Amino acid sequence: MSESSRDKAEGKGSQAKGVMKEKTGQAVNDDKMAREGTKEKTKGYAKEKKGEIKDK
């Protein structure tokens, strides 16, 4: 697997994990967990974009 593909896959995984954490935090009224999920989702998005840039 190329480095760019790995970055994109890891980014998608982090986004999915972040969304789940964010939604769980919202469901149980845990603001800290929801914020952590949002942060992780954003980092995943950035990593995915980094992989896309490497492809160009």
C-alpha cells in the first residue's frame, strides 16, 4: 500500500471513529467526549486530504 493510500485510509478510519465518539458523547450528554470526537474527525479529514495531495 502506498503512503498516500495509507494516509487516506487512516484518515477515513479516524473520521469514522470521531463521528461515533462525537455522536455517543452527544447521546449521553458528555461534552468532553463529543469535543474529542469532533477533534478526531477533523484530524482524520486532514490526514485524508494529505493523502490526496500526495497522489498529485
